[in-house]
Amino acid sequence: MPVTVIRNDRDLKQALFELQCFIDNPPAPGTPGADAFNALWNLIAAYEDKHWPDGPKLAD
């Protein structure tokens, strides 16, 4: 599965689904799947840090 930029919350939801697939079936270290997992993890973290720097807002 290709790793793409996360531009909005819909992209984030898809990325989180893909991340869950990796968590359910972890790739072997040093494989392209492991590289994709790491890239996806970093993209999600960067998006969340930008949009929720103090953590997600669960209630206003």
C-alpha cells in the first residue's frame, strides 16, 4: 500500500486504518513494509502535531 501525504481529517482516518492493518499484521524489520509503517507513523504524528499541538480535543 502506498504511503501518501495526509492533507485533511479524511486522509488521517484512512492513514489510521492502514496503520491498524500494520499493527494487526506487523511487517518484518528491514522490509519495505516496515519502512512503510515507519513513514506512515511519522506522517500521522506530524499531522496530529500540527493540528492538535496540545493533544486531541475530546470535548469543548
